Amino acid sequence: MVTTIDLAVIAETLASASPWEVFLDMTLVAKVSTMMVVIAGIASVIIAVTLKGRTKAKSLLLTVMGYGALGWAVYGGLYEATNTYIGAQKTQTTSWITLLPSFVEIAYLLLMGMIVWIITAMGHDRAPKTRKGPERAPGLYN
């Protein structure tokens, strides 16, 4: 049951942690997935800026980067959740207040992945279909 003391601890924890501190802590815990999401975001911006026009390559690359960032974010969230669960089992803690920073890190990582995914989804539109079908040789089918 949540008491007023628990709410005070939650408010203090959330107020004391800046987004930069959460990002640094998340980067130290889920290093690989955080960096892959950041790299996918940077690569998406580079792809969107350098490839002009509506091409299939641009559409495919942005789709791969968006889903890749989302996949790495989910992986990092699961990794962080597993670490939190194992740590809670080792310390025999019963209070979820001690696990709150991990929940914030998981939410922050998933939010980063979703932002990259949404931006890449908005950054490309489907390339027009250019295939008209097989060309027929004249006189072959007459």
C-alpha cells in the first residue's frame, strides 16, 4: 500500500534526478542498447539529409534505422528490467521505491527508441512503384 512517506520519497527521487543524470546512468547500465539507439538516430538524420528525393534506398534505410532503434530500446529495457529483478532478488528488498530509478531508466530508454522510430517513420514516404511489368518483345506474342 502506498503511504504518504512513499509518495514523498517518489517525489524527491523524481525531482532530484535530472534527465541528463538519468541518461548517464542509463548509458552506464545499458551501454550497448543506448549507444545503438543514439547511433541509429544520428544515422537517420544523416540519411534523411544526404539522400534527396523519394527513393527506395532512403525509404528502406530509414525503416531499418527506425525499427533497429526500437528493437535496441526494447532489448535495453528488458536487459535493465532483468538486472533490476536479479538485484532485487539478491538484496531481498520488498520496497519498490528502491527500484524506481530502474523503472525511470527503462521508460527513458523506450521513449528514446520510440522517438527515433516515429521520426524515421515520418521522415520517409513510400517511393512510387516504378515497375510496370515485363516488357514484351514485338511479334513474339502476335
